[in-house]
Amino acid sequence: MSSPKPALDDLRIERSAPPDAPPRRLMIVAAVVVALAIAASFWWWGRPKAVDVRTAAAREVTRAAGAERTVLNASGYVTARRQATVSSKVTGKVMEVLIEEGLIVTEGQVLARIDDTNVRASLQLAQAQLSSARAALEETRVRLKEAEQERQRQASLIKNNVAPQADYDHAEASALALKARLEQQQADVTVTERTVAIWQQQLDDTVIRAPFAGIVTSKNAQPGEMISPMSAGGSFTRTGICTIVDMDSREIEIDVNESYINRVGPGQPVEAVLDAYPDWKIPCRVIAIIPTADRDKSTVKVRVAFEKLDPRILPEMSVKVAFHEAAGATAPTAVRSVRVPKAAIRQQDGRAIVLVVQGGRAERRAVTVAGTAADDTEISVGVVGGERVVVEGPVDLTDGALVKEIKP
């Protein structure tokens, strides 16, 4: 009988033997999957991202033939055509100031007084001299009358051969001398009267009056200060009492670039908007184009008048104006255009452009600006009504960039 040992040896597991290797195909598939995952990660993190932008719809407008159209926009300041810094004709010390800022004054109203002590004393002296001269004149008139009577008596006696010729000659000489003295004293009275008038005028000059009706906008002197019609004594001498502005003479002064002055004409309608009241449109008109240009600024000054003045319009206020087509300039047919917010207009290479959102991307469009009104810009070429334009977004937003619209 044989031994079972060989059979048991066959069933023993050898631990030192290596396990079966996986198939080569599985390794290739795993490598491909890993490579695709890495590529997808790079694409996901490196792909262009959409930029958030705020947009607005372009609105189509139709302007009837002959309707006003803005041909030029400019800015300027409200000015008073009639204003003055009121001063004194003589140098003196201010004794009284009767005005304050904001006070409405009438023509001839007393604004201030300066010291008149010396002038008044000189006037009283001249008046006393005038009284003395007039009294001397009256005395001479009486003596002349007496001399004339004596001459006539002597003439009568000479005629009757009663008195000698010498007495008549003496009486006639006395009458002629008094007549000459009377003429001299009449001239002296005239000189003294004019002296009194001069001192009276100087006394009147110590009272400072308003040259025209208006509003006091500044008070420049106080009692006790010296005032002079010309600058003297440095900062210790004032040259004016106050500044008065005639509010009825308010207008707008605009410096128009000389390249566009051909778009402006006298009587042209203008719409003005004060920076202080941006929603208030003020009708105006061109009253004058100053016939000279500023060489340094290359501008021409244009004066614009308000159709109706308002207390809210103050001198030196900043104002923006829109010059419209002159009356009678009509178009043959209706004009169609679109309006977009001013913020949508950008400048690139010296041209006006807008960025239109098309299919999730920004599309650059060159446009022709026809005019502006309030916060809108009118475009005649480049955009059609209904298209959405970018009004808020990155400054460096380029043509073709991915964008994402932000809804308001």
C-alpha cells in the first residue's frame, strides 16, 4: 500500500509565489482617464470668464421735420452784465456803512458816509466869504448911485455956467471908478459862488450812493477804515465799500471752440441747464457773438440771454447749454435715430463707440452722435432700436469679450 504524502504536498500553497499581474488593457484605460481629467481641469480653470456688465436698451425716436435738433453742446457761467464795486471819489475815513450783503438797493440810495469835518469847515468859510462879497457889492451899488446923481448935478450946473468944469470932471471920474469897482466885485462874487459850489460838491462826495438799482453781493469796508478811489497804503486802505449787481442784467457767457462757431448764430434758440438744478431746462437765445477770438484758448465768446429770469439763477453759477438748430432750418423728411444713456458712449482712437451685447459677447460699434439731451445721447448711425448697450462695465472691455448682463 502506497503512502498519501505526495497528494498532500500537491494541496500545499506556496506563499513565495507572486500573484497574477493585471491585464495591460486596464492600465492603458486608467492612464487615458487620468489624462482626460487633467485636461478637463486645465480647460475649466483656464477658460475665459464672463464679465458682469450693466446694460440698457437703445430707444428709437422719430423727430418730425423742422423739429429742433441740438447742433452743439457747451458750458459756461452765469454773469451779470451790469455790476460795480462802489467806491468814494475822495480819500477819507469811513464813518458809517448802511448796507449788508443781500440788501436790495435803489438808484441814489445812501450806502455809506465818510468823514466830512474838514470839508464842511471849508464850505462854511467859502459861504462866509460869499456873504462878505455880496455885502461889499451892495455897498458899491449904493455909492455908484450916489456918484451918478452927483455927476448929473454937476452937468446941470455946468450947463447953467454956475459950477466950474473941474467939479464936473471930478464927479464923472468918481462915477466911472465906482462902476469899475462894481464890475470887479460882481466877478469876485461869481468866483466865491463857484468856490462854494466846489466845496458843496466835495461835501456831497463824502456821501456814497448806489449808482443803479440792484442787490449788494459783498460788503468790503467797515466804519473806521480808510477808503480811497485808488489803491494806496497797502492793505490798510480800502478801494470799495461794496459790490452791487443788477440782477436784471443776468446772462450766460460761453467760450465756444472756434472750430464749431459756424454752428452758432444770433437769435439761435438755446436750452440751458444749471449744475445746481439738473432737471430744470431753461429756454434761452443767442444775443451776441463777440467778433474776436482768444488766441490762447482758440475760443470765441458767445453771449446768451434768458427768455425769462428767475431768482434761482445766480451770478457765477455753472451752466451747460445746448444750441439748437436756428428757426427755419427744417429737414425734408422725418429723422429717425436712437437714444442711449450718456454712459454708453466711449472714446476709442478718436471716435465715439458703443459696446452692444450680442450672443453673450460684447460687440464694438462705431457710432455717429447727433446730439445730447439731459442724460441721453442721440445716435444717428451705428445702433438700432432695441439693442442692448453696455452702460457700466470694465474700462478695458474689448470687442468679443464674454459678458453677463446684470439685471437692475
